Amino acid sequence: MDDADLQQAVQEDLQWEPRVDAAHGAPSAGLLRIVVGYDGSSPAGRALDAAVRLLRGRTGRIDVVWVAHLSSTVRLSADAIVEMEAAFDELEPELRAQAAGQLRGRGADWEFERRQGLIADELIAVAAGIRDARPGQSVVIVIGSSSHATHLWSVRSPSAWPAIHRFPS
């Protein structure tokens, strides 16, 4: 799927069941929230670039989400958990600064959030929270892949989560 196909798919998603957002008195279908899984890697950087392209010409925001994941081995030791959480505390400002540098000057409204848990579960939880807070608002999840593809999930309802669109970055 090329960028034109992706833009068309997002546009169709934005037109799906438009509702009036009571807080703003405007159709919320035009708002786009993009949740990007971010860990500072090259695939995550490509996902962030793809999110900026998706937002171009639209009203919305990018939610950059870093999920600090503790491996099952680390979770077996209280000392290891404390050590990893301290490492995560040191890494968070670095990742935030890296994302800021990548987004600087690109005109995208964005926010950085750190979560802890299973990566997919946390990204879905962020997207579902946004969707639940503003029914009718379009929310997508974008993640990178080592295969140079970027994956996009549209989060209308739990039944829509398995629908994955892939496009090159």
C-alpha cells in the first residue's frame, strides 16, 4: 500500500459514522489521533515519520507511547525490577528528546507518554482510552517493523483491531 492508498484509507475511516463532539460542537470525524509505538529504534522512527505523513492536512495529534516492558526473567527478581525501573527512568527523557528532535519543525501536535506492561496491550489501551473519551473520534495505532513496513490499526471498536493495513515507510 503506497502513501496515496494509505491517505485514502484514513480518509474513508474519518468519514465513518461522523458524530458531533458535544465538547466542541463540531463533527469529531475530522479529528485524527495517532498512537505511535516508540522505542527509539529505526522502525519506531519510521512509524513516527508515517504518523506525521498521516496527520498532514488534518486536525489531530500524535501520541508517542513508549512501553517500558519488563521481561519475564526480570520480573522474577525484586532487585532486577528495581534496577530496570531505574534504567527506564534514565531512558525516558532520552527517548522523549529523540522523538522531539524527529518531530521538531514538522508542524505536528504531539505528546509523549510512558507506559509499563505488555507492548501491544498498552498501545491498544491508550487508543481505546482516547476513543472512549471522545466517541466518534478516529484513532489509529502505528508501529514500525524491522521489515521496513509500517503497520496501521484503526481503532473504531474491538472488532476492528485485527484489521491491519501495511504500507512501506
